[in-house]
Amino acid sequence: MLQWVRFLLLVSLVELCIVVNAATVEERPQVFVSVFNNAGVDAATVLLAENMASRIYQEAGFSIIWQNCVTQQQPKADGCVRILDSRHLVLHIEHQPRTLDADIYGVAFLGQDGLGVYCDVFYDRVAKLHHAGKASEATILGIVAAHELGHLLLGSHAHAPIGIMRPQLQAKDFWAPGLGGITLSLQQTRRISDRLARKQAERSSKQHTASLRTFV
Ligand SMILES: [Zn+2]
């Protein structure tokens, strides 16, 4: 009998854990990123790079929903980018920039108000770093993408002395990304959460006004 009670208790505890975990995942703030692979990077590398960037944001409590969009090299992907705002961002994978310095691997485009939705990562430079033996293309691409998305999510003055938002990453960040050199700080996490929550509240308020108008 005691064993039976124990078993029931165990089952309830396991179920409780499942419910708690499911709720945690659902409640994570979501960011949607439309990816345009204009450099013809193979699809498997892009997926691995997306997973790498996702892991960095998951550790900070965010979910990234990736949408791989139609490009010349990838004509069968989904068409995307229906909404553009702080939660709906666009990542272009380009061969290389025309004007930026040789050690620039990506760029995010922000207005004077600190808002922006577009960023680029430069595949040819990622490939060069990979061939120099630093890490896999997917790891480098994912880390660079995570940094540029960080600029869009944090707004102006996003650089920090530690973590993924350092202005210059080092080779060891790519060799051993699990060592904590590419994380978001608590302060950065709060800043992103606040921006996403504000955007979500604006959206809900607009939807509410729209539905009120419908019923007038
Ligand atoms: Zn930067």
C-alpha cells in the first residue's frame, strides 16, 4: 500500500514537472526571424547555424522561430516577412560587404531611435575563418547571427565587455562556444524582455481597438 501511494505520488510529481516545463516553453518570449540566404550556403549549414543561435537565446529564456525564405538559390522555401517589428526580424546571409573593414563579419541596421529589423552576416568571411581552422561554418555563422540579432533586440549601445555582445569575439569563442563566452547577461535579457513585452502590449492594444471598432 505504501508503495502504491509512493507510486501515485511519483506519477503526480512527474506530471507536475511535465506541465511546468510545457508552460515554461510556451511562455518564453518569441522572436521571429526571416532568413534570406543570398550567399547560397547549403541548407544543412544554415539549419545548424540557426540551432547555434537558438541555443544562445534559449539559455536566456527566448525562443527564436526561424523562417527560411525564398531566394534565387533556394526557390522552394517558404515565402515570408509579413510583419516587420521588434519581434519580427530579417537576417540576410550575403557573400561579403563592399565597404566595411575586413574583420567585420556582420552588420545590423538601426535608426537613430535605436530601432531596426534588418541585419546581414557575411558568409565569405565566415568561410575564411572556418578554413583558418577556427570552427565549423555553422558555429561561426550562428554566433555571428546571434550577435547581429542582439543589436536588433537590444537597440542602441548594445555592445558589452563580456558575452555575445562583445564588439570583438575571439577564436576560443568559436572553438568552445559552451564555455560561457557567448551568453547574454541578465541585464541584456531584461532589456530584451522589456522591449518584446512593450511591442506585444502595443500589438494587443491595437488588436483590441480594432475589435472594438468592429463591434461599434
Ligand atoms: Zn556588434
